[in-house]
Amino acid sequence: MFPNQVEKLSYDNGYELSVIKGPGTYSGPGTFEVAIITPQGKVLEPEGYVTPKRLEEIKEEVKKKGGT
């Protein structure tokens, strides 16, 4: 079984955010695995077991990267 991509966001600063959950991911009931992708395409270390509240915080952090 493959994980389910819940959301993939692209920001004006070139960063992307991938949110997945399901079998084979670091997620559980009500949590997600989140990866930040740099403008150069490098996937930063994923963060596992992210709560919805933390997910919103990560989205704001990524939006502000690169001075935008």
C-alpha cells in the first residue's frame, strides 16, 4: 500500500510543502508526515506525527522562508 498525499502546496518563494499520511509513513490517527521541498528541489528531513495545529505553524514558517 502507498501513502496518500493529503496536500501539496507551492509558495511564491519557491518552497513546496508535501503532506502525506497512511501506511509506510510517520503518521497516525489525526496526524501527518510533512516534508519541505526547497526551491532547488531538495527534500528536507520530513517531520512525522504532525498535528493539525503544528501543520498550520509549518505552513506559516515555510511561507516566510527566503524573506517572502
